[in-house]
Amino acid sequence: MSLTSYFMEATYLVASILFILSLKMMSHPDTARRGMFLAEGGMFAAIVGTLIGAHIVTWTWIIAGLAVGSIIGAWMAVTVPMTAMPQRTALSHAFGALAAALVGVGEFLVNIAELGPVKRGALGFEIMLGALTTTGSLIAAAKLQGIIQGKPIQFRGQNLLNLSIAVVMAGCFFYFWFDPSATFVFYTMLGVAFVFGVLLVIPIGSADMPVVMSLLNSYAGLAAAATGFVLGNNVLIIAGTLDGFSGFILSVLMCKAMNRSITNVLFGGFGSAVGEATSNAGGIMREISLDDAAMQLAFANRVIFVPGYGLATAQAQHAVRELAELLEERGVGVKYAIHPVAGRMPGHMNVLLAEANVPYSALYEMEQINPEFSSTDVAVVIGANDVVNPDARDNPKSLIAGMPILEVDRAKSVIVLKRGQGRGFSGLENPLFFKSCTAMLYGDAKSSLSHLAQAVQHV
Ligand code: NAP
């Protein structure tokens, strides 16, 4: 082995260690930021190793790619708001998967005669997973951005059509595996996989899109790992496998938090933003004035803030921390209740509250905080809806029946901050808002919280 090869393998080893450590650190909010830096360091080491170790044919395309990629990446990092992070992530998956598919096509064009059966198999997987993840992720991004309708797009015989396409794709894969000179079959496999990606994602509603995205993330990782096998590149194999399996585990955890099975997400068609609801909701919603709400908070012993997607859209994380600090100065005990799928991506609330320097020790997970609601004077729901919907617990006919919720309705008093009568992402009405213990404080969450803070100061 030459000196440059040693250097390349050494940087790959460093990169792999950094990736593993970063994943570990990202599993806790306290260390997540440092974990991201380690991951960036790992990626940098992998790029440097590849550029120094590999046989470079021409630098022109590499520099052009680095420049274009960096400009697009920096532009996205600066301009895309936090609330659009899921669709931005879907675009990243699409780019990564397209890169894997294109590398596969390049290997087919240049090196196919030298690839043995194992590498040919890996190449087939790379092409199929890369292509279907590309189009699947683009559809997911378009649904999340509202470019195409978020409702499940379903038609008769859909599952049969999908199955037939999967069979054609698998048939092409085996034909190509036995006969690598079958160029037409290879490109048919590629084309069919692109179509399959579209058909796989259109029947899934946008409420389930984050789960689908982490599954697509997993496919993109496996495509990269397959690319690593074809190219004999260790860091791609390791990073792709880490990505593939962490994405899969995340999908399973998210399904668990929503009490759904993966097969139900993929084939059930749930997730319509305007789903038909069987709901226990009914009656009148009671409104509360700002001064009365401030009075309740100022004289409470224990207050729990329950943030949801509305906190993210309003960017109200700083406002809630300021109000919490004012209450604490008055001797009120303040906690934050975090539902695992509040918001639109895993850890959404943790990230926002950490950004506002809310101490991590004040955040409580669902299992920890639920027993505390009954001894809480005021639960303040900030732009949360589905994650506090008691129908999930009480109404077996509800679309979200069985989804674990934050049991705010057990608190002595509930104040709900939202703009109007908007429903949650499931599209369901929420009986919590009609309960006698609940009062609605209408308005944008950030301005309501700021006004509450001012009013509390005057109590
Ligand atoms: P939600 O059910 O989507 O409800 C958000 C509420 O916030 C809406 O009812 C809306 O009512 C209100 N709102 C929006 N903008 C606001 C603003 N500027 N100020 C005040 N209120 C505002 O949110 P959630 O309770 O957090 O539930 C998350 C949903 O996403 C669940 O259905 C979950 O299953 C799904 N999901 C999440 C993930 C994840 O990883 N986090 C993954 C998959 C699915 P108004 O329009 O009346 O203001």
C-alpha cells in the first residue's frame, strides 16, 4: 500500500470515529451541538482523504462541484426557516440519493466488466435505492412545502400497481445481475425505480411525511453504503450504514410515539390534513382576557408550559422563556412538557427551547410530566393541538386513538394560546378546547406571551 493510501485509510478511520461519536452526542440536547461539529469534522476528514488518496482525473469538475454545492448549502442554511427544516432535509436526501445513483451509472459505464457478482449486486441496490429515494424525497419535500396536496393521493388498485412495479424492478435487478451487458435492462431498472419512488410516497399524507422522510433517509444511507461496496470505499460503507440504520431506528421511534405501525404509515393512507373526524368535541370554547390569564399565572404555585408546532411558527421560544423567568421570580414553579412528536420533526421543541437558553433541566418528557398535571394549577398550551388531544386517549374511534398525549386536561386550569379555530396537523377537532377547565387566549403565540409577560409585571 502506498503512503497516500495509508493516509486515506487513516483519515477514513478518523472520520468514521467522529461520525459514531457525533451520533452518540446528538442523542442528548446538552451535547447535540458539539455532536454536529464532530460530524462536520468527520465529513471534512472524509473529503480531504478522498481528494488526497484517490486517483484524480481532473480537478475542474471537483472544484466546480465543491463551489456550486457550497453556495447552495450556505444559501439554504441562511434562508430556510426552522419551520421548513423537514422539506429542506427531504431535498438533502434527494441530492444524496441522486449522487449515489449517478455514481452507480458512472460505474456501469466505466467499470462494469471488472465488477464481480457481489459488486454487481451492490451496484443494483445502489441504483434502485438511489433512484427511488431521489423521486420519493422530492415528492415528500413538495408535499411538506404545499406545492402538491398534502392529502394522501389514492386510487383503486394502487397497492397492486406498486407491487407490480416492485416486481418489474426486482426482475430487472436479477436479469442485470446475471447479464451485466444488458444495458437496456439496467436503464429500465433505473427508470422504474424513479417511478416507484413517486408512487411510494404519493399515497402518504403530509402528517406522516416526517416518518417517511426518515425512512427515505435510511434508504439514502443504504444506497451510499452500496456505493461504498462498489467503489471499495470504507468510509462510505461505514457512514452509509450508520445513516441507514439510525434513519430506520428513528422511523420506528416516531411511529411508536404516534402509536402507528410502519406498514400502516406506508400503506394506510392516514395523515390527511383534512381527515374525517369521529370526535368527542362539542360545546362552546370559552375565551379568557389577557389580564385574567396573567392573574391566574401570577398567583399559581405550579405552571407547566406545553409547546407545540405553533411555538415554532410564531418563533415564541424567547418569549416563553422570558415569561417563565418572570413567574419564577414570583416564586411560581415552572416546567416544560415535551411530547416526542410535538412540532414537525423529532426534537423540534428541544431545539427551539435550547436556542432560547431554557435550561434543559426544566424540560420534562411525557412519561415524567403526565403524573404531575393533576397537581398543576395552570397548564399553558402554546400552539399545540394534536399532542394534547384527549380523544387520542378517550375515543377509540378517533383517527389518532392510542397516540400517547400530554394529559393537560387533568390540570386544574388550562390556557390555550392559538390564533383561532385552526386544527392540528391530523385535521381533527380537539375536545380539550371545549372543556370547562379550558380557556382560549387567541392571537399569535409570540405576541400573546409577550403581552402576558407585561401583564404579569403589573399584577
Ligand atoms: P399541531 O397539532 O399541528 O397544532 C398546531 C397548532 O398551532 C394549530 O392548531 C394552530 O392553530 C396553532 N398555531 C399555528 N401557528 C400559530 C401561531 N403563530 N401562534 C399560535 N398558535 C399557532 O401541533 P402539535 O400539537 O405540535 O402536533 C404535531 C403534529 O405533527 C402531530 O399530529 C404529530 O403526529 C405530527 N408529526 C410530528 C412529527 C415530529 O417529528 N414532530 C412527526 C410526524 C408527525 P391556529 O391555526 O388556530 O393558530
